[in-house]
Amino acid sequence: MEMDNRAMMNEVGGAFMVSWMVLAGAGLGSLEGAVLLAAAWMAISGAHILPVVTWCHMMTGDLSDTDGMMGNAMLLLSQVVGAALAIALMTEAGAIETGWAATAWEAPELWGALGMIAGGAVFWTIYTRCDAWMAAFSLMALAGAMGGMDAAHEMGASLLSGADGIQDVALDWIVDGLLVGLGARVGVMVDDMV
């Protein structure tokens, strides 16, 4: 497997920007967050920036392509590195206490999981057909249904806190990403049938 260093650096930069935005209080479910995400997607062409987008790429691609899966896994790790760098900078390497604590992971209820799958299908349809600004605004609108928008940020925070709550954060990172990615796959399958 050949490593794409440029793609990984794009993910580090994009995740850094998004995590910095989360720490600044804008959040991805806001107008400011959508504008910043749109700008990042336009400036860093081809970058996924968010773990849920990488999961969507993984789930809609060839599931038997181990090289592709490993490449996407490296992008997920790059997103965590970018988020951790932003957290280290904003907290002066831990000198500023944030009060961050991992929340206990709970499996999504049936309707919550179905909402995440539906949100993933709608988001992926828009993401693959529209300009970056439209995809960013759809993500803003669907952030509540999809979940996992701050997954890299949470993972970076956990790692910088001595792996505090890593089991809860990792489960949230994986399950939310898989459900949204499954929704993207369902969206592609429905589109193929129509």
C-alpha cells in the first residue's frame, strides 16, 4: 500500500481547522460552522476533513479493497492528529483547563440509528452531486440527525487527556461513522435502483 502523504496532510489541516472552530464555540451545526467547512472543502480540494465523510467514502467504495480501506483508515488517523494539534494549541498544551470529559457511550436507540442512516443517505446524495458550499450547509442542517460531527475532536481530546474515556469516544467514533456510512451506501443503492 502506497501512502498518500499529501492527502494525509490535507486531513491534518482540515481537522485542525474544524477542531479549532469547535473549541472557539462555533460548532458545525451553526451558520459559522457551515461557512468555515465550505471554505475548508473549497481550499483543500479532495479532503474529507470530517470522520463521517471518510466513513461514507469507505462504505460506498469497494468493501473488499483492503488498500482503499487502509488509505481511508490513515485519513481517519490524520484527522485525529489534526484535532489533537488544535487542542494542544488552544489549551497551551494543557495549561488551560477545558473541563472536557468523555461522555459515557450509549448505543443509539432504533429511531436514532435509523435517523443517522437516513441523514447519511441524504447528506451523501448532496455531497456527491453539489458544490462544497451546498454540502457544508446540508451537513449543518443534518448535524443533529447524523451525529459524529466532532468525532476527531473528541478522539484527539481523549488522547491528550491520557486516553480518558477512550472506550466511550472510540465506540462513538466507530458506531456513528458506520451508521452514517451505511446510510450513504443505502443512498447509493437507492439511486442505482431508480
